[in-house]
Amino acid sequence: MDVISVIRTKRDRGELSEAQIDWVVDAYTRGAVADEQMSALAMAILLNGMTRGEIARWTAAMIASGERMDFSSLSRPTADKHSTGGVGDKITLPLAPLVAACGAAVPQLSGRGLGHTGGTLDKLEAVPGWRASLSNAELMDVLDSTGAVICAAGDGLAPADKKLYALRDVTGTVEAIPLIASSIMSKKIAEGTGSLVLDVKCGSGAFMKNAADARELAETMVGLGTDHGVRTVALLTDMSTPLGLTAGNALEVRESVEVLAGGGPADVVELTLALAREMLDGAGLTDADPAKALADGSAMDVWRRMIAAQGGDPDADLPVARETHVVTAPRDGVLTRLDAYDIGVAAWRLGAGRARKEDPVQAGAGVELHAKPGEPVRAGQPLLTLHTDTPDRFAYALESVEGSYDIEETGGLMARPIVLDR
Ligand code: URA
């Protein structure tokens, strides 16, 4: 087998054979296929697509590139969720302890933010002392003792995806449905969860900007999970405006704790409960009542134990940025649009995100929202507060904020529902 013929097949809109797929994924993982060759193939896949059969084989080859975890020794059924990524998407933080409080085991292997979307691990690292990297034995211990664990995926899990994802990120080949679906599902299937709920984001702040693409991605991933014996469902959810009232690491932890304390913004609570219901049903816990577990403090108890089990202090003060800048409403009216992508870019430019994988993030940086689309605003009232440790970033962040909102005289658009489809 040679890589040039594999690239040519896809370049010329052909279908890759199972043998070609197995060989190229394995050879790339071993270093026998060079980055520039895999980049060419990834671009050919982005431009010419893959059949469902090719995607299934590609996913299987990525799973086979590493180890598979096994949670069958746990006494509880496992349930996991994956979001395709968005702005202000802190849902994993309240959701994992909530679903654990209702009786499932939640192994949540998570990632870091890149570009305008945030990452769960960066958010939790704002909690003083909290550790993202656990050995497989530590992961099992935390899961067994608290019911939930949120940590980094080990190096042994789908190593082909680790290499390929880093390459796609710097070659403009992230936004390809076959590559996104196989990337996400190879990790989730290798992780060994019994059931999986996918939160497929749709809108300006998501990879998938329109409903048709989001639906195709969702259907592809559900098919892959089901074929591998993982009970998989997907919700299509809105990412045209940030989730909740915060985008940024410590800011989002604070908001998540508010949800666990029975408060928090309505959209975050609604989506947390909708995903919890799906996860519990997938795990066979159809009688569990997640709204009750939020209200009676049992989800908060699991959160505190889960944070402490990973070295974090759930009572510690969260980091606060050194400087703030308030953006006020220029006129009276109704806020009819607040763009998720623009706010995500602003948070990133303030220091909440990173431009390169190795960059550090600022725990306190980000954007706080004081109004959501559909709400009335008065001239001069705070619309957004920008937070950063490095005030020279304000001007750059403000460039992204400038065109991020519309204020109209009358009602305009009302808020979209958060769950668009199932
Ligand atoms: N998340 C992933 O894990 N992989 C992708 O390709 C996109 C989002």
C-alpha cells in the first residue's frame, strides 16, 4: 500500500477501501505517513466527503489505534455526554454530578478549549488545586467513590485522533462532518461508556452553523455509536447566542455552582435537565428525578466530593481578573441578537482561550452578559463586562464585541428554544 494512491483515490472522489483506511490510519499513527501527506488526505476528505461505510471503517481504525477502557466492574450503569463545543457551554460541570447523584456512573473524559470555544478542563482548573490528569486507576477510584469523574483522556485512548486532530487544527480541516464524527465517536467508543448523549450545537458559535449540517453530523454519530453497541441519542441545541451569562473559565465555574445550588440562568438549567433526562433514560434509570436532585442539594454534594477527590478545594475563592471594562447599551430597546461567535472570540482575546495548544489561559478572564436576547435594555445600562488580567487586551476584544449585538426599538426576535430537536 502507498499513501499517494490513497490520497489520489479521495482527491478523485473515489471510495477508500477498508484495507486503504486501516493501513493509512495505522501508518499515520506509527509515523510512517507524514503530516503533509495526512493533511492532503484530510483536505480531500473535507472537500469530497466520505460514505457512511468509509466513516464507520475510519472510526473503527481510530479506535483500534489505542486502548479500550472497561467500566463493566462498576456497580452502576455508565452514562456519558459529549458536546460538539460552544461558547459559555459549561453544562458538563453541573451535569456530571447531577447524573451521578441520580444513580449513574459518569466518566467524563474532556478536552481543552481551542480558538473561540471553551474547554471543560480549562474551566475546572480555575478551582484551586484541581487536577485534570489522572491515571486509569485514579480515574476508576474517583468514579467508584463519587459516581462522577471529569478528567483528561489518557494518551492511550485513540492516539490516531490526538495526532490527526492537532493536524486538522492547523490545516483548516476541522469542519468536515466525517472527520468530526469519527474523531468524537472513536474517543467515546474507546472510553467504553454504555450509553451516550450527544449535544450537537448549531449556530454561529458552533462548528455547524446551520441545522441541516448539525442534523447530518448528529445522525452520523448516532449511527456510529449504535453500530458499536453504545445506546446513543443526540439533541440539536442552539448555539447562536452564548449559554448562560458567562463565557470564561472561573466565571463559568461560578455559574455552574449557582446551578448546583438550585439557581443559575434559565437556559443553563433547562439544558442541564434535558441532557440529564436523556442520560438517565439511556442508563435505564427512568424513575430518577434530576430536578429533585438539583433542588435537594444531592447534586451539589457529589460536585464537592468529585472536586475534592481530584485535589480541588470546593470552598476556595475562585480567581478573579485584575481588570474589568463595562460595555453599556447605546440606546433604549430590546436586545434582539447577541452573537455567540463574537462573544467567544472576545473571551478568547481577553485571555480565556488559547491560540496554540501550549498556551496558558487566564482563569479569571472572560465575558459576563447582563442581558440575553429578547430582554429590554435601557441606554447606559451595562450590557457586557469584560474581564482580564492584561488590560492591553481590551481594545482587541472590543473589536469583536462591536458588531456582536443588535438593539431594536420593538420586540424583534424572541429567544429561540434551547433544544431545537432530538
Ligand atoms: N471535537 C472533537 O473531539 N473532534 C472534532 O473533530 C471536533 C470537535
